[in-house]
Amino acid sequence: GENVEQHPSTLSVQEGDSAVIKCTYSDSASNYFPWYKQELGKGPQLIIDIRSNVGEKKDQRIAVTLNKTAKHFSLHITETQPEDSAVYFCAAAKPTSGTYKYIFGTGTRLKVLA
Amino acid sequence: EAQVTQNPRYLITVTGKKLTVTCSQNMNHEYMSWYRQDPGLGLRQIYYSMNVEVTDKGDVPEGYKVSRKEKRNFPLILESPSPNQTSLYFCASSWDRNQPQHFGDGTRLSIL
């Protein structure tokens, strides 16, 4: 069935280092890929997204890359800070029956060590 | 401030006692959705609505109902809750179905 695999499930980095989270999707019809950050006791918050007609997108310290051929996309956070500590979710969305179907990854808990 | 508001934030109840979780957004969004979040399973869509009076099932609709009588509100109804509906629930809204979704802060339901 359709699924999105997300790795790693936990990630610890030193403050100032980079963090990379990877997702692989199964349905080639997926064409929208958002990334969400979820802090404790809060709902997921969109941090960056990418559509299938673009290979890379950057917003300050955050970037996302998409490889449609391999069906995977990655989140890159540079110069990590303690406030980057949170759970990160990827998602792959595809058009279906007049709407969009979202499949979420299982999340990555990122810890930035001061 | 643009936001999606869910109530209650926490609820402990018993099997079979009907409950409603409210969701309201102040962004005039057309698309609204309910998700449940369970450990190891990520977010799974329960129901969605593309506009007033237009709702449809997501991936895990069994045991839930929704309504969309007004654009801003999208309540989730559990007519006869069961323990397997114990979960963290999120409401989300967006301008359109393929636009970034704004999530509420979640409702933690415990069904005993």
C-alpha cells in the first residue's frame, strides 16, 4: 500500500552541526511534500514544503531536496540551535478523487545538544 | 492572530458516552480535516471537508462523524466511543486541498 518511510526515528546533534532527515515515498503520483515541526504540546507547524516541479528549496537554515526518480526527499537543517529540538514529520500528497491524499511519515525526534 | 482552535484539549471519558470535539478556524479556509496521531503510526486522516456541507471519509473514518454547517467550524463526533479511539486528535485547515495546512494544538482523548 501507499506509505512514507522516515529515517531516522531519533537524531541527536551538537549545537551548530547539521541535521538531515530522509523520507521515501511509494506512490509516484505524489506531487506535494510538506515538512512539519511539532513541539511538545503543540500541533504540527509547517516549516517548508516542495512541489514535484522543483528539486530543491531553501529558507534560511532549512532546505528540502527532492529526487523524484528515487522517490525520496530530505530535510536539511544547518547551524542547529537548541530551539530546533522537536519532532519532525514529512508527508507526501497526491491528487485523488477531487482532493489530495496525505500520507505522513512516522516522525523524527531531533535533539540539539548545547 | 490566525489560528485553529480545538476544544477540549484533554478529555477522559467512558466507553459509549457520546462526545464532540470542536474545531474552529479564523482564516476563512475552505479545506478542513481531522487527523489522529498514534505512536509509531504518524498522522492518519479521519475525515475532511472541502467546503460547507461537503465532507468525505479519510483513511480511518470508522466510529467518527463530522459536520460542516459553517465555514469556520468542523466538529468531530464520537457517537459511541471505544477504547481504541484513545488518541491525540488534530484539526487542520488550509485555503485549498493542496495548500499548506494549519494545525490546532491537539485534543488528547482517553476512552476508558
